[in-house]
Amino acid sequence: MRYLAAGSAMLVAGAAHAQSSVTLFGLIDTGVVYQNNARVTPSSATSPGGSSFSLQSGNVFTSRWGLRGSEDLGGGLSAIFWLENGFNVANGTLKNGGDLFGRQAWVGLHSNQYGTLTLGRQYDFLVDFVAPLSATGSGFGGNLATHVYDNDNLNNDLRLNNSVKFSSATYGGFKAGAMYAFSNEADNFANNGAYSFGASYAYGPFSFGAAYLQINRTANPTLANASGAASTSDGDALTTGGRQQIYGAGAQYKFGKSSVGLVWTHSVTDNITGLLQDGSTSVGALAGTSMKFDNFEVNGRYFLKPDLSLGASYTYTTGQFSGASKGFTSASPHWNQVMAQVDYLFSPRTDVYVEGVYQRVGGGNGNAAFDASVYTLAPSAGNEQVVVAVGMKHRF
């Protein structure tokens, strides 16, 4: 009887363990990058340009590792969590300002019938619903295909702290979601609070997504709330200044593994003081009443063979910098950016790629913040830049 009881206890323990899971996951992406006309001193707007060869981490997808898990609570309900760290393969340092889990950190509940409720540091719905239809972000072109300054967050540089997020289950191909991120500041509920909502629809090979994000920031730098929804201390801010609004939509059609897509986004920052350039808003300093962007992208990827694909995108971005002050001049810059990629899969987890980007800017009116700038690489010393990366990705 004693052995029977022990055996029963082991079976119960095994069944309970089977209802829970924790998974270690990650991705490592690194390669050699060539740039022309790169600023010798990236932080200096007057630096001369020169050619550069360097080893860079995260040319397509940012290197990361993380833990995700779930526990079955019964009745189609489960507890879930996600902890994700970003790091630089070239030197082993942490990304996201040194935060341990700076990419994502959240816990929540998932219902098969209704959807998912999560709390923590999370992505907004532009990342969830529009970015997968683009070449940048979670698309095949990734980081190097970023729209200038990642002004629309499709490359998911920005995360929202202190956020509560609900994503519905899928009903007939349709799903929607909404989230709110708290300022966490006493007696100033709106100072660096944020909210986002969006929806997506899929029918056969066709997909559509649309989303909106608003970050409520004060234009007074002495009242800045660094620990609010959009942190100013982790290096992830797309712009600095006052209120920021972003919205956009995209569509994609798939034929087999291949695809074509169209994306449009609009973003505006009031009382602008800086832009994400070279990974630091201090490099792309500005001062004006507003900065607006409209991005128009067409992209496509074609599989010549199951293990070999060709991809390309073209993005035309228009800008409007208004109410310039402190020595800056108003301007209507516009960017033409072309990306091309060849990717070969050794296996489902390991591939090699060659990806090139050409960017040209016009109408910057002498503002160095509007020099050509690809992802967070050293900005150009002028209005043109070519970047070519040869690298390798491995997933685990």
C-alpha cells in the first residue's frame, strides 16, 4: 500500500507539471556592415564623413534571449508570462539602457474564449497589428529597413512601461485590442501616460491591420517624468518633446510563403526637441513647435526555393518641421529609401543574409538632424548614405 501511495503521488505530480511550461528562447544576429559617408564623430553634426567597416549586432533582428511560460488554470484559462532581454553580440553589453528585461516584461491571463490580459512593459498595437505587414520590425527586412528615425515605431524601438493591455481572441478572422500605460506620477496622472488601440483582419491570403498610439508628455523639460509610460532613461524614445501621436494601416497578400504589402503611417510630435538618430536623441537635436512624418511603403518577398528568398521595400517619407527656434530653421524634408535582401536558410533556425539600404534626403534646409540616417548606425555627413550588411542569424 505504501508503494501504491508513493506511485500515485508521483503520477499526480507529473500531471501537475505537465500543465505548466517554461521555455528558454532567443535569437543571435550579427554581421559585418559597410557604410559610406559615415560621420567620423557620430555625435558631431559638423563631423566629416568617411567609409566604415564594422561588426554590428542586430542588423535584421535585435539579438535577444528570454523566458516565457504558462500554467493551465482549467476551463480554457491560463496564467502566462514573458521576460525578454536585448543584448549586443559584438561586445556582450545589454541593450535598452542596461535594463535586464528591457525588451518585454509582463504577466497576465489568457482565455481561449475571450483573449489575453497582460500587465507590465509591453509593445503597442502598431507593433502588433501594422508592423507584421511591413518590411521593418517583425518583417523580413527588420532593423535596417526602419522608416527614418523609426518615427512610427514599426521597428518596435519604443516600449510602454506600467501598461495594462487587452487583446481579444480571433473571431472570424477579426481581432482587436486596447491598452493604457500609467504615468505612475503622483498628482499628475497624464504626465507621460499613454494609450493605444488597434484591430486586424485576416481572410485567406489577405491580411489588414490598423492602430493608434498617443503619448502624453509635458513640453516643459523641468517637469519630465523619466519613469512614466515612455521612459527617457532606456534609450528607446523615438522623439523627445511634448505629446506624440502615431497612427497607421497596412495590408498584405500572401501567395505560398511569398508576399506583397502596402503600409502607410503618420506621426507627429509637438514641441519637438530631438529625434532618434544614431540611437541617441541628442545627436538629432531640434527645437520647434512640431515635427510631422508620413511614411508610404511598398514591400515584397519572393521565395525562389524553399530555402532561398529575395526581398525588397521602397519607403517614401515626407516631413514637416514647423515653428523652428534656437538657431534651427523650419523645413519640409523628404526621404527616399530602398532596401534589398537575399536570405538563405541552412535550416529552420539558422540563415545567412545580405541586405543593403540606400537613403537620400532632400529639403532638410541645412538641419543636421535631417542628414541621411539608417537605423542607429552612424549618421551620414550629408544627404545620402549606403549601408550593406552581410550576416548570420540563429534562433534557439
